Amino acid sequence: MLKVGRGAAAPPFLVMDVIAAANARQAALPAGAPHVIRMEVGQPGTGAPAGAVAAAVAALRSGDPLGYTEAFGLRSLRERIVAHYRDWYGVTLPVERVAVTVGASGAFPLAFLAAFDPGDRVALAAPFYPPYVNILTALGMRPVILEAGPETRFQPSVAMLERLDPPPDGLIVASPCNPAGTMLHPDELAAIAAWCDRTGVRLISDEIYHGLHYDSALATAAACSPHAVVVNSFSKYFSMTGWRIGWMVLPEDLVRPVECLAQNMFISAPHIAQVTAEAAFDCHAELQENVARYRRSRAHLLAALPAAGFDRLSPAEGAFYLFADIAERSNDSVAFCARMLAEAGVAATPGVDFDRARGSRFVRFSYCGPEPDMVEAARRLAGWR
């Protein structure tokens, strides 16, 4: 028998299985039947903003071969990212510390490989975005899970970190986070960053949902520590999931290591996606309309879901997720979601994808789909038990 590498044992990202089940359910419906409402996937119901699409069309028609760029991306795009940090956060960054990546998903292995070695311990709070753990595991690193709950809004705290002995080599935070939709408030993020710097722990901050926040203030780890790695993307606020374009803000000591890794692993992010992303920075008016739609769907679901039996919800501070505790209705979230899809025609993601110890009693609802669908989902769930 031929050898199979240990990395091949990385667990699946179960939401992809839910997507497949929802697709199959939709395909099997007779003509005229109510459609499946998609609340399982974190993909905006809108596409790239119109101005960004127009820039892509112009680039394709220009005759430019749109070949490889530098590994860290077009300098003009990196300069727009620098301007974005100045405008949104009041942070001044040198363009040399900005790396354009193949989505946030392409940024994580670069960050992990540059910052850690096989066997290193990297802490993160549960519930978490599953690929964090799956990528770490595939690379031979050891996730250290911190069980967070409602008392810390499902976010890590300095108190949790201080209980780790020895301290981990790294820490991943996400604000707003997937799946709970909660945020680290500015003072909390600053305290965690200070603890990491003081303790010699590399902080990696996933800020992919920045721009999708409602009542809580936004903070970036780039303002808190020169040693943090910040990961962001054009997928969520900028509504460009399929373009596969993201970025990192790197500490000085990781710039060249990440650049060498990127040259070898990816060469560069797609040129056409970089052109489109640069133009997206001029489309905030349209993008804010998207945020307003999410805000309305969020308000409707926060009012309607408790009456439908989902009355223990995470604080919906950001992103477009609600994490519902269903323990009073089921202790098997996989079966619960399968039944909800079959009987109510609503697809949601079981919590076991995000918390392997406690996720059997949680379900994640995504509300980034069309507004009428979110209203209809609440109506269907109100009549389903």
C-alpha cells in the first residue's frame, strides 16, 4: 500500500456537506414547490460591486495580458489597502508590510508556515472557523482549544490565556467571529495583544468580517501590536467571494519569509481579481447598502427567531451569523439541521463544525441571503417544531 501523508487526515469542512445536501434537496423539488432557503453558507447574496465589475470588464478588453504580478500583488492595490487602514482605523502602515493573497484561505497557510513549526501549539477559542484547526493539523501544528461561552461572548480572554501553562506559541482571534457573530471590543483586543507581546506569543487576527459590524466599535490588531499578523479579504464586506482575493498586514520579521513562501506556493493572486479589488475601494456607497440589508435581516431574525423556539442566540455584533443554542430541542445538531432542511426547507449549519466538544447543541444561521428569504425563513420556522 502506498503511503498517504498525515495532512490528508485533516477533517472535512462540514458546511460544504450541508451545501451539497441543500443543492440536492432543491434539485429534487417539483416545479412550483417552495425553494430551499439558504442560511448555511457565509456567502453574501450580492456580487461584486458594480464599479469593481466595470473595472474588470475594462481590464479584460484592454489587451493587457493580465499575467503574473509580484508575489505580494500590484503595488497600486497594496497602496489602496494602506489608505484603507488610514481611513478606517487611523493607522499608518508601510506598503512593504502588505501582502495580497489568494483570499484569506490562502493567507492562513502562509502565516502559519512563516510563524510556526510542526509541533508548535496555537491557541484559539471554540467555537471557531473550522479551517483554522484543519489547516494547523494538516501542517503538523497542535491546536489548543479554549472553550469560550456566553460569559465572554464566545471570545477568548486574557484570563483564559493566563491559565495556559506553558503559554502557546501562537493565538488566533477573529473579530467579528464566525460562527457566533461576536466581537472583541477595542479594549479587549488591546489587552490580548499586549499579553501576546509580553508573553512572546504570535497573534494572528482574522478581520475578514470588518465592515460588517452594527453597534460595537471596530478595532484592528494592526493598531495594537507591531508583531501581529492581520488577515483580511474582499469576500465578505466587499462581496467578492469567488474572486479569491485577500490580504495580510505582516510584522517586519515575517515579510520576507511570507514573500518566499508565496512565491513558491501561489506565485501571485489572480491579476484580474486584483484589478477588481482595487476598484472596489471606490464602491463604499453600494457596499453600505449591502450592510443596511444585513442589518434589517438581523433585526427581523432577532425579533422573530425567539418566537420560533430559537430563544438563546449569541450577541449579533458583527458578520452575518446567529449562533443558536438548541439544547432544549436537540442534542444532535447534525440530525436537527437535516430534519429542518427536509421538513421546513431551511438549510443551516450544525454547530459541530465549529465546536467539536459542544457543537451538538448549537446551530449557525447565516443571514446574508436575500431579505425576502430571511423573512420567509422565520415564518417557516415559526410553524415548525
